[in-house]
Amino acid sequence: MVRKITCSLLLTLLCGSPLLAQQWAEKMFENTRHDFGTVARGAKSEYRFVLSNLYLEDVHIAGVRSSCGCTSVRIEKPLLKTYEKGAIVAHVNTDRFMGHKGATITVTFDKPYRAQVQLHVTSNIRSDVVFEPGSVQFGPVDQGIPGEKRVKVTYSGRSNWEIVDVTSTNPHFSVRMEAVKARQGQVIYELFVRLDGQTPPGYLNESLMLATNDPQMRQVPLAVEGIVQAGISVTPASLFMGVLQPGQKVTKQLVVRSKKPFRVLSVTCDENGDCFVFDPSTDTSPKPIHLIPVTFVAGDEPGKVLRKIRIETDLENASPELSAYAVVAP
């Protein structure tokens, strides 16, 4: 399937259709539009336009630009191998712009062929609601250790303005509110956002929704960011062995780390994992870093090979898993 997509792309370019020549690039994006809705002044508002390389050739993003200074953009990963994912990150400059804003983001590709894709964002930045700081930043947190952060919400306008509720789709967040009536028509809330000790490892990139009694601003999002660090980590988090010919063999290395010395008890592969071979170190003494070579031998069947690798250690609740995959060319 990957080979067919690539070949049809080349034929399209040879036929000289500018419209069709852009479609290969658009197909990589999960979506091309995002509405931030109503956001507070100073709030951190970002959105990742995720794209995946569907082709055998490397994809390179040459540049990205925004049509409006209200939105800044950056490339998360310029070069994408087969099946690798990246993102174009759109950041609304809520500290410098107010009101209804929109921007067109132009993404330029130069490999495997030249193309441009346009992404679109819209937002409504309210000047009467201010977050300090602009988001809840937990930073690095060790798994099992709870954390708490404070955010001040200031509203300028009606004296009876209220935050009536704070909700989240993440069950590991809880919020305590304290309201302070200030002078000169301001209402101030202090939000204490707590992260419990049962939060699983991984990145936090979510939003709390502040429900208000304002009919023109029923909900205001507040970004929550951070990373919960597992007792043990594996690099890379996803292992891509490459695009291989049948019978070809390749070896790559996993780096397994922990803050305290540990042993690797076993490395296993799900399903029919005989195409992945593991070679743990013969040194079985506890140490904080282990190097595990992983060898893949391509079979005769073309297509994507995806397996789940599990590394069992002698640390409590520390047996990480990761995906390993390769593409066997036809």
C-alpha cells in the first residue's frame, strides 16, 4: 500500500496537475483546522497539527509561516522517516492581541517533492479575563509523588461574575477555588490545581474548563502541562528499524535508565515476535543504565511489521513497554 501511494504520487507530478500534486502532503495531516474558542488574556493556547509520513521516502518540512502576528508557529520535527509522526505547533499570542483572530499557516515541503499545505486557526481572546501564570506548569514530577500549583484568575467587569465550576476529563486532577472580591470592579480567584500520586507516567498536555455565569463566555480553558516521570525510562520511546528488503537484517539499541540500580530480568515480544531478537547484557549486576541491542530480520511478506516489546525489571511496578516496527519493501 505504501509503495502504491508513492508511485501514484510520482505519476501525478509527471502529469503536471498542481492541485493533485498538493494532495499527497495534505493526506499526511490528521486535520487542517482548529478553533481555540474563547481564551483568556495571557493564557497559554497551543494546538499541534499532527502529521504522519505515509510514504517510503523521507519527508522534509522546509519551512512554516503564519499570516497573522496573533499566531506563532514552529515545526516540531522537520524530517520524518516512514510512519514517523511530527507536528506543526500553533501558538496564540494572547499576551499581545485581543478579540476575534484568525490565521492561515502555510507549511512548505521540499522532499520528496515540493508542496504546500495551508492550516487554519481561529480564536476569541478576552481582555477581561487574565490568567497568572498563563498555564498550570507542573514540570517534571516523579511517578507516585503528588503535586500542586496555583493560578490567579482576574476578571474586570461585573462585580457578580463567578466561576461556578472547574471540570477536567483527567481523573487525576482536582481543583480547590478561593474567591476574593477586589476593589475597582475586579473579581479575583485563586485556583489550586492538584495532581494525585496515581497519575500514570507520560506527558500532561490537557485543559481544565472553567465554567462561568457569563452568558457570552460560558467556558474558558486553562492549559495544564508537565511530565510524570516513570521510575524507569526507555530511549527511544518508539523503535523504528527502517525500510528493509526481504531477508535484510538490522540492529539498533535500546537505552534503559533509572535513578537507582536495577536488573533486566527479561525482554519479550508479543504475538509472533520471532523476527525481533534481543541481546541483553551478560552483566547481570544492578546498574542505573542498561543497553539492549535489538535485531530485526525482514521476512518475505511485504508491509508494516509492528510489535510490542516488554522489558521486565526487578524494580516494583517498573516493566516498561514500547512499540517496535519496520517496513518490509515489496
